[in-house]
Amino acid sequence: MLDWEAWRARTGGVDGPAAAEDAAPSADSSPPPPEEAGDEFAGQEAEAAERHRSGRTGVAVVAIVAVGALLGGFAAFAATLSAPAPGPAPASSIAPEDVTGTLAPGGTGVGPHHASGGGSGHRDTRQGRPDPSLSPISEPTAQPTAGAASAAGADPHADPFSAAVTGYLTGRAGTVTAALYDVNTGQTWTLGTGSPQATGSLVKVDILQALLARRPSGLTTVDRARARSMIENNNNTPATTLWNQAGQAAGLGSYNASVGLQQTTPSTCLVCAGFAWPGWGLTTTTPADQLLLLRALINGPLLSPAGRGYALSLMENVESDQRWGVSGGVPPGVQVALKSAWVPLTLADTDWQVNSEGWISGDGRDYLVAILTSGNPDEQYGIDTINTVSAMLWPAMG
């Protein structure tokens, strides 16, 4: 863009002081002395000619300077377009009970800490990590996204869904799909194919995000208590209340679209035929879509830093008997924020949906992972499957 202040300084500009050679006679100029009266007409003609030449010269100078400034502005604009987009600033952490943006003691950024910890002090040990974009992720089977590692300046990582993982799953009942995102390199891998699966209580994280997006200034005290009960204790009654406040299926669908989800369909029934649990649990999704939600949660622009920190603090402090799944095989001291789900899809309790997702960070690793399993004969069977796969992923990501 044209720098108007610089232009005025160089040329006088439209409202600056006129150059001496271009200045017109003032309204109160003195008349010529008597001895020059006979040459007044000739002098005026010469003076007018001089002003005409000077005026044309001044216009030419102004035009050249303006064109040069415009070309410089276009060049700077083009350079801006070619430069990498700036990532969002590090998010401020908050205590679980606070969604107003107050920093927790010692907090310098949003980052999960060990789930068995108190959850009041958050720390970000990944200064300068690449900013994960929120572009939709495709669903190739066990293939990393190309180019992300080189763009991030980190060495590409080997596929964590190794032959050992796929060999183990060959002997397991049901259907297992998974996706993993390496925050350090920007690589993504997926495992398995098939139709989207039921979220069960994983959708509670989606509900909380959609509600926080609607209330960027924070939740009320009552709703904070409901959110804690919904995430930490996995209670359904407060989840239904918050689902209604988030706009039900339409509200979740709108938020999910803004994140870039392509294969997630919010359930439209609260009381659904043949299903004994709240219908929002029949929302269907894929692991790749769940990674997008997790990426929006750890460093995305749609939620406030306070909102992201609040949601993560709840996931870091789920009840001890719910700390299974993607935390399987993760050693003590490693930071974990997770949510798991377990629900029978039939009234006979013969088809269990068991899922787990979360953020694992520490000991040289920093990754998001989502694992969905359907067709489990019982709840524990699905838990064992996810625990075992997670225990294989941990060393593979080292």
C-alpha cells in the first residue's frame, strides 16, 4: 500500500507545504513598482509559462513517486502472501474450576500433565513446536501425510502402526480403526477402514467444545460443574443439559463444520429406538475427524485460550478407573489428557462400542491418538484391545 506519510514528507503532498518554485502569488501580493508597469503583461506571461513548466514537473515527480510506492507496496504484499502463515500464540493455562482466563500458578501455556496430578498447574514444554493446521485429514490406511515433517524442520517418523500392531489386531474380534498425529513433525497415520463408528461418550468432548465456542467469555459456575461431571465422571445427565445448550445436533454440526470434520454425523434423537442410553452417544465419527477436534483443542483458533485450557484440564483429571485406553503402556510422569467411551449398542449387551482418544506428551513424544472399536463381546474386551495397541504405540513414537 502507498505510504501516505512518506509521500507527504518527500513531495509536500496535497496538504503539505508547497515547493518554492510552484508557489502561486498570494492574494495580498504587492503591485509591481511603477518603473516595471510597462513590462507587466510580458512579465506575467513569462511567469505563467514558468509556473506551467514547474507545475508539469511537480506533477510528473509526484506521479513517479506514487507509482514507485505502489509497486513497492505490491512487492511487500506478494512477499507476505508467500511467507508462512503465523501460528496462534501459545494458549494460557487455567485451573479446572476457572474458565475466565486466569493463569494457574506457574502456568506458561496449555499442556496436559499427568492425569493422576492435581490439574491446577499447567506447563507447556513444547516451546516452538509447529502449529498444527486445521485442514481436513484424509483417510488413507496407515499412510503418513506427505511433506509435513520437512515443513516442520523435524525428521520424519516411521509409521507407528507397525506389523506388530496389525498382526495383533488380526486375532481380535470386532472392528478397530485408529489415527495418530505427531505434533512434533506434523505427520498423520491412520489404521483400518470402514464406516464411521458410534462415538459413545467421546462426543462429550465435542459437546464441550461446541458450547465453549458459543460462550467465548466462559461458562457459568453451574455449567462448569456440569462440564466437570460430564468429562471427569462421565455422567450423562449434565451431558444432556449441555448438549441442549450447545444447540443439539445442529449446534454440534455447525461447530464441527468450522473445524473441518467431514465424516462425523451428530445424532438427532435424544431417545432413540433400540438404544437404552442418551441418543447423542449414537453420533458417528472416524478417528481422523477426532484428531481434528483434538488439534482444535490443543492449539486451534476457534476456542479461546482459556476455553481450551479448561477443557484439557478436565480431560487430564478423569476418574482413576477411567484412565485406560490411549494411556495404556504410557509410563508415570508423562502428561496425559484423555476421554474414553464404553456403551452397548444392543439391548442384549452383545455389541459393545469401546473408544479412547487423547493427547500424550513427554519423554520425547508429543502426539494425539484416537482409537475406535466396535463389535466387542463385552466392555473389558474392548478396553484390553485399546490398552494393548496403545502400549505398542508408545515405544514406536520414541
